Amino acid sequence: MKVLITGGGTGGHINPALAIAQKVRQENPSDAVLYVGSRNSLESELVPKEGFEFKSVTAKYLRRKITLENIKTLFASAKGVMESFKIINEFKPDIVVGTGGYVCGPVVLAAHLKKIPTMILEQNVFPGITNKLLSKIVDTIGISFEEAKQYFPEGAQNKLILVGNPVRKDVITADRRKSRTKYNLKPDDVFIYSFGGSGGQISLNEAIVDVIRNYNGNKNIRILHVTGKKLFKSFMEELKNGNIEIERNIEIKDYMYEAPAALSASDIVIGSAGAITIAEITAIGVPSILIPKTYTAENHQEYNARALEKEGAAKVILEKDLTGGTLLKAIEEIIENKHVLKTMSLNSKKLGNSDVENKIYAAMVELINERK
């Protein structure tokens, strides 16, 4: 089987794509996988690190309103389709799978025009604009929430299958004991892993400063905070301006390449409420403090976060209510009561789904066989 996977822009689209690629390789190491993304993008950096072949096409973000930029996007997309034709002709995939992001548009469209089986995956309750458009032409649509059905066009309803959000194999198989040893953690140490998605989150960066100041030098509490590459310099300057010289129990990174180890070692995860973040923390079973990003389409992150809060697996702080004080209060409510910490961990684990990749892979094989 030859599989072409496309998706990118953020970790929320890239990580599911990598999870599928890993599943294909696991089922049959001789199967060929090609990842197609955008040039000079996050996926162009991450995919080769995972050992998969990567090629790029021209693609631009499609806005929801008619603008001059959208006209430019149409021209870029046309070029991207032609580039996709060339890649498809050379690779000859049996199926093309898109995981979202604007780069999927030209690649999946080209595959459809070449009469190659196509499948897209939607991670959130509210479909992204690219997936909503592609839903009219693809063969199969994998959704992660039952509620997502109502937001797809009527003509796409018979293509929908509920599969869940795929999680990378290295996240599921990460060994907590080994991960905690890696971070030199003692059994009673509390490890707080904080990040605002692949691009960072300004509101979280601002609030975490007070948390760092409060726990700086505490031998039993470790904090690993990921700022996002573009926000790293300003964050470090803010610490400097606040006369905070971080001690050994605090670690600041611009991007986290070893997220599986950090997740499995953590006692609390603090972050935004992207669908993949939620899938990963529930797969491991770790309590979380979720801060939904307010500018996401249809406010979908709050819906994601409330689902965990309802089941007792997370605390939710809206960005409008987020301060150093409210974040510190939420942390203390969890770590100062071991019963709360354990209960939230169990509730988080109950929500995890480790069978997603099998469902997606089975749907891919079925689709290929139907076309033979």
C-alpha cells in the first residue's frame, strides 16, 4: 500500500497525520508513506525528524470572507494543484488522507481529479473551512465528535464515520517511570508541564510568570513551560524585567520536540484546548488546566474543554478570567489534595481512546478495496 498524507500549519493537524503514518508503517514496514505539506512550515521541520519522506506544494490560508488575499489564495491553490498532480503522478498513491489545514486543499483536490480514493479527518466539533469544502468531493470523512455531524453539509452525511482523534504511538507507549527519571523527578515531586499549542499562547505566557515566581526554587515542584518559538524572546525579557532568575526547578523552552516524555512524566498539564492536546492528555490519563483560545473558529476549544471539565478530568479557565492568581489557585486546588489529583487522573484516563488508529486504518483499507 502506498499512502500519501497531507495536513499542516499547526501541531493539531500534523500530529494526527504522523500518528496515521506511524500506524501504516507499523502494519507493514514495506508500505510507502509520503507526507505533503507547505514549504518552510512546521510540518517541513517535524516530518523528516520522524523519518518520513516530505515534499511541499504551494498553499495559502483561505479566509472566510471575500478579500483580495483570497484571490491571491486561489492563484496559489491553482499552482498547488499542479504541483500536487506532479507528486501524485510520481508517487502513485493508493489513497490520499488529509488531516486539515489549508495545504490539504490542493493536494486532496488533485487526488480527487485523478480518481484516487480520498479521506479527510476532522479533529474538532466544528469543521475547519478547508475540510468543509473538501467534504463535498472526498470519499470518506472521519470525525472525532458525534456532535460534528450536524456541521457538515447534507450531501456529506453518508460519508461520515466516527473514529476519534489519532494520537502518536510514542505518546501512548511512553513509560512514565522512565520519563520521570529523565527529568530527575522523585516520587513525591510534582511536575507541571505547560504549553499553549505549537504556536504558543500569549495569555498563558503572561499568567505563568506569577506561577514561576511563586514556585521558583521549590525543590518539590518542577515546571516545564513552552512559550512558542515566536514568543520565546519576549517571554524571557519579561522574566528579566521582573527580576526573576529562574532556578533549577524551572525550565523554559521555545518548542517541545520531546512532548511524549514530558506528558507521561507530568502530574498536571496546563494548556489550550486543541483537540489533539485533549486526545493526548486523556490517552495518558493526566489532570489538566485548560485555557481555551478565544479566537478559534466557532469557539470550538471551549466546547472541547468543557467536555473534560464535565467528566471531572480538567479545570477550565477562560482567557478573559486568566491571571497569575487564577492559574495559581487552580494549580493549588489540584496539587494540595492527593485525592483530587488521583481522581482527576482516573477521570482523564477514562476519556482516552487508544483504538483510533485501528479504526482509521481499517477505513483506509476498506476504501482502497472498494475501488479495486
